[in-house]
Amino acid sequence: MAAQNTDKLRKVARKWVGQVGAGGVESGTVTTVPLASTTNLPTETAIMITIDRVDANGVLTPDKEEGIIGVVSGDNLSSCIRGVEGTAQAHSAGAVVEVLWTARNVNDIVDAILAEHSQSGAHTTDTINEKTEDAGVTVDGVKHKDGQVYTDQINEKTDAAGVTIDGVKHKDGGVEAKSAVITTPDAENKASLTVNQNDVTNNPNAVNIVNTGDGIALRIDNDGDGYSLIIDSNKSVGIGTGATTPWTRFCIDMGAVTNVFGIRSVAGSSAAKTILTGKGNGSLIIGTDGAKAYLYWSNGTVVYQYTVNGTTM
């Protein structure tokens, strides 16, 4: 970065003494100060010079003293801020110029450090600004840019800690959050949530909803014109505690609860009786076998059967 007169961290030159160049400094408002020589003066940052602290004989001249901050350019100090110490005024050619360790130099360094650090040296800011518009900020090898993190891995602080991002904890492949809301903007034309379960070796469940309370485990609130639920399955589809039984294509089985409704292949009353045993009044099973359709239901004590013989269409 090029030197600027606003630099707070300014380099100095050891025991540097020079003179005001030809023509002098004509007033306290000009922003270019000619120097007889700029050899050994830093150019990477702005510098601070002091003019007329002493005369050519080393005698103090406090009424003429002026501190100036500027940038070395050729044999001049340009873009000068005048009167940062002492009084901005004219100076004659040949006036003594020094680079000193003054109060302004020290105070600017302290101000620069305290801008984002405490007195103990710790960071005190929640924001770290990027050096250039395209650079982003890299912390411990991880680049952060425009709200995104450019890394394949964020390590947890301890084995049990996980990594929390904006209130959502990520730990061992799982996500823990108080609640999650996924909103798809209008006209986005994308699914709000897609779960791809590609483990064909172990074949785990793609999605588990575990409700340990008394509330609804899954609620579908459809305010639009689309379908509330479509299940596209090449296998049996089951809902309920008894749904692990090999049903045909669809079943609703409430397992051990009072009433049950199901659709499955039940060809005999003995099988239906086994299923309906213990179910309450109004429990119903619909089954098919070949050209026959069956209805089995229970009043809580007795299992009834109704058979319909079909005809070829």
C-alpha cells in the first residue's frame, strides 16, 4: 500500500538531520515542503519531520518549531499536514529539519493499536475488514469473503464441542438447532429441502423424525394449489408402528393403539383375526386375494368378514 499522510504507523530515520531546501516554506498553509536532501528517509509510510526546533547553532527556538506529517516524493515532503506539533508557519531555506521520536508519533501508534485491541493486546472488535475489495479475510488459513467461508473443514475446539455457526451446532455429521426454517424465495424454482441417501451398503433411513413429546411429529400445512403429499415408491409404503410388516403397497397401521385402518393382502379370516385382535370398535382392514376382495372389521370383541367376488373386465 502506498504511503499516505493519514498513516498512523510511520517509520523513522535514525539520527536524521537535514535542512529546508531552496525557496523555503513560504507559509503555514502550503502542503509541499522542499528538503535539501531526502536520503535515508523512509518512503514506505508517511513520516513526521520537525522544523526549527533549534537553529543552526543548536539553540532552541520554540516559537519557530513545527511538526509536519507528509510523504517523501523526490526531494520534497508532499501532501503535508501542517502544525501537528507547534505552530504552522513559514520557514526559511536552510532551517534545521529533524526526524524525532515525538509525542505525536507515539500517540498515533497507540491509537492505531487500540482501534481493535484492548490494553492487554486482545482483539476487541467483531468485524475484521478485508485489505482490498476482492481479498476477503483469511483467518488461520481459512478465507472469509462476503458472508461465505472458503474451506472444506472447520475443526471443533474440543472433542465434545462441535462447531456452532449462527446458533446452529454441527457435531459428528449431525446438526443441532433450536428450530430450523427453510424459506425458498418466489420464482426460485427449487425444492426447499432435498435429502439424498446414497448409502446402498448399509441402507439406513433417509430421514428420521423423533418426537419425544405429545405434539405432532410431522405437520403438512398446504396453503397453495399443489399436492400436500406424494409418495413415489417402488416398495411398500407404511405409516404406523406396524408398518414394518410386509404390506402390499400402502398401509396405515396404528399398532398397539385402539383403532386401526389398513390395506394389505389378507386372504383369510384367521389372519385378519390375528391382526385385529386387541383393536377397538371400528378397526378395519381391506384385503385382496386373486378375484376376491375382503373387508375385515372388529367391534372390539368380534371380527367380521365381508367377501366380494369379482368378475373379469
